[in-house]
Amino acid sequence: MAGALEGKVALVTGAARGIGRAIARKLGASGCDVAINYYNSHDEAEALCEELRGMGRRACAIKASVGMPDSVDELFEELRKHFDRVDILVSNAASGVLKPAMEMSLKHWRWCMETNALALALLAQHAVPMMPSGGRIIAMSSLGSVRAMPAYGFIGASKAALEALVRTLAQELGPRGIRVNTVSAGVVDTDALAYFPNRDQLLESFAQRTPAGPTLTPEEVAGAVYLLCLPEASMINGHTLVVDGGFAISG
């Protein structure tokens, strides 16, 4: 049976592992051909491509650092060798420095801002010309964009900037049939969370305070991305969809 997004072409950044991998799988299972962007995880990216091809989808893996203009140029140069358009862009790749704000440097600030916020602008500038019939752009954020979290200040600021940029792009691109939204996830136990010095505390707090259940999986976050890609979501634009089981409203 054909998927709801049959025939669409998606580009997912940071897709070799974690939430990005779950998003690529979900879109592939729903009918999308998928370009997998990665930076360090070549073997995982290629394995995911093979998995998607096993579903009958076209897939390619492209190495690029999304916060660097020249690298994004190369990403799309390679992408156009495989696909002549992009229907769905998911800006998922993220990075940052987990340290108190008082210990951070200009280099840390640029790293967070360029990888987590500037990347969306760079990707959109390249992808929009490949969306002549409209499309969806979805940026992945986190609760740190609106909440103070230990050692997360610069990353949180970059995520807040990302969400502001989403609203601007939604306004600019809406008349072209392109919907731009954010998915903001709660605490998900991925490889990235292992770098948090307070990982165990975050998971315990989430489990205790989340009315919908003690855990949040990458697949559940991917489901929210999928919902925003459906035709039924055509009038959702400039929105931040929080996927946290109710954690953020629980005190």
C-alpha cells in the first residue's frame, strides 16, 4: 500500500543516528525517497540508505557540515546528482558546547549559532529553488529554547534563534506554498544525551513529571515531523510543535 508521502523527496540532516535516523526511517516508510546527510557517521548513514532501499526507496548519503556555507554548497551539488527537487527539508543536525555561560568563548558561541541556527538559513536558501511546487521545511529544536537548563545556555540561545528564524521563513515562504515549522522535543535518550553531565537527572525528572509516560522515543518525535508533512497540515505554518508528553506544563 502506498504511503501518505509517496513520491516525495526528503533531505534530512544529521540523519545517521538518533532522532534524525528515526525521521528518515519514518519518511521512507511513508513513501519518501531520502537524502541522508551526515558528518562523522559514514557507516551508519550507508546502512540506513540500504535499509531505505530495502523499502523500495531511493536513498543517498551525503557528508557535509551544515553550519559551513561551502560545505552546504557541496551538499546540494551532490544532492542534485540524485534528485531534481526537494519536497521536504528537515534541519535536524545539531551541535554545541555544554558548559556554564560564564566559561564560554566567542568560538563556542559561533559554533552553537552556526550549526544550530545559521544552518537552517543556508539549507533553506539552497532548498527553496528546488521546491517549485511548494514543500515543507521543519527545524528540530528543544525545550532549552524557552527554559533555563544547566550548561545549556549557548545551545539554548541558538535554539531560540532557530525558532525565531522559522517564524520569519514561514512568513516569507508561505506565499510560495512552503510551510516552515519547528518540532521541539523533550528529553530523548539518544547518543547525544550521553554528553550531558546531568543526563541521569534529566531522564529521572522527565520520567517523574511527564503525564503521558516516563520515556520519549526518537520514533515518537519522528511521528510529529511526519504529521507536519501531511497534506492535512497545509495550514500549519510558523508553529513550534512541542513533543514532550506534557513535561513542560508540569511545573
